Amino acid sequence: MKALDTKSKILKEGRALLQRYGYNGFSFQDIADTIGIKKPSLYDHYSSKEELMIAILEEYDRLFVAWTQKVDPLPPKEKIRQVFQVFYSFSCDGKKVCPVLALITDLKALAKPVQTAMRAFIDKWLTWLTGVLKEGQKSHSIRSDLKAEMLSQMIYSQIMGAQLQAKIKNDPDLILEAANGVIALISRESKT
């Protein structure tokens, strides 16, 4: 059981450091120091930083799936608002950003398997968001003059940019302001 606990601690701390400092902003030594083990012990659980990054993305994917199931009963615009709430909570927790954004800043330094895992997660996320937008378009709560795929790309860009602004300005509320702007932009105008 101790090995599993150590592996979980490594994963948790690796993700926290990634979200705060980016891929090149921390080392295995930083993880070892934080959780109180010797650096060589990390290699018993993860053979490389790249393997750890893939494990972080796999965990983030599992959490994402669980989260989508939790918000599934909500109306489409509320689901989108809840997306921003997730990133707001990251920002309130030590100026973190989502793991994907943290990795994007060091994209060229990442091994191909990490880049592939990252792209797969982004595609999955955008597919989910596009589905939510189509659901809203079908129920006439979200504007239908623009394709759902285009709106999902716009929302994704807003979320990524809002996280960066919140981190730079040390103001998580910027993420909530971005949410309000996005909801206003995607809302179907009522005919008077």
C-alpha cells in the first residue's frame, strides 16, 4: 500500500508543480523534496518526467470524464459556466493553470508521446464542448448563426487566455468575467 501512496503523492505533487510553474519550472528533485523521499525513489514509480506528464494527463482525463458526468444534467449554458468555474478554482489555488495550458508553454520541449496525449485530451475536451453547444443550439438557448465547432474553438481560446491573464494579474475573477462575456456572446438573442 505504501508504494501506491508514494506513487499517488508523486502524481499529485507533480501535477501541482506543473500547474504552478510549467513543465520546465520544476524537476524530479523538487517533487522528491516536497514529498520527503530521495530522488532515485521517484524512478521506482515513473521512469522519466515524460512518463509522469502522461500519467498526469491520464488522471486529468479521468477527472474530466467524471466532471462531465456530474454536470451533464445542467442546461448547456450552465455547463459552459461551470467549465470556467473549474479554471477559476485552479487560479484561486496558488495561481495554478490547467495542466494542458501549463504544458503548452513548453510544447517544443515535450517528448512526442506527451504532445500526443495532450492533443488527444484537447480534442476530447473540444468534442465535448461542441456537443454541449449543439445541445444548446437544438434547444434554442445558444445562437445557431455560428457553427458549434467554431464557438467551441472561441470558448477554448477565451479559457486559455483568461487563465493566463488571471495568473499574470493575480486576479482569478478575470476568469469569471470571461465566462460572463462568453455566455453573453453565445446566447441566442430574443426577438422583440
